[in-house]
Amino acid sequence: MNQPYTGGCACGKIRYTTNHAPIFQNHCQCRDCQLRSGTGHGSYLTFPARAEMTITGEATHWEVAGDSGNMKIHSFCPTCGTPVYLRFAAMPELIAVHAGSLDEPGRFAPHVLTYKIRGLAWDAIDPALKTFEKMPTG
């Protein structure tokens, strides 16, 4: 059995755990990620089975249309403000967590950089990563 992925917000009021391995790990330089993170990108692990991720605590949610036009539902701690996870209206079975919210953030191993087209010159990402101008399909 694999070691579960666990994490949560800075104050500990929201926690998550899943026994699934992530199916996609990425840095994203879309404008939404830049605005929400307060820096040049967001970093995420996407898991295949939202229904099988245990989440404790009450998150606050807000929705935004991503650069793709698809709606994203962002969830953050109303106490400390930490962004913890996000869901996708077009793919409700998936859930992504912010890499920085992991109890062991060293487990984050990005596969790709998405939305390179929005990248800022001062936000250098590992040039060895495969890059996509936007979000890859399939």
C-alpha cells in the first residue's frame, strides 16, 4: 500500500487525506493562479477520486472561469486564508490540492508546466519540464 497523501491549511482547521496517487502534477502560470497565489504560478497535485478523499473542516468556496473557460471551484480556510484544494465543474470526479498544503511538500513532483503563454519573465520554472502553452487535453 502506498503512503497516503495528507495535508491541510496553515492553522489546521482543514485537513485532507487520500490513499490514491496523483494522476497529474503541474505548475500553472495562468492569470487566475497568479492572482490567487500572489506570485507567478500555482502548483498542484490532481487526484482521480474526489469521493475517496477525506476532508475535515469547513472550507469557504468561490468560483472562477479559468483561461480555458471552464469553471473552477476554489476552497480555502476561512480562518487562515490558506488555499487548500480546488474542483472542476467539467470534471467533478477530480480534486486538486495545492502542493504547499501537503504535510510533506517534497512529495510534489511536477510533470509539466501549463499556461506557459501567461508566464512572467521573473517566474522561472525548471526548463527541463515539458511545457504547454495552455492546458493539455486528454
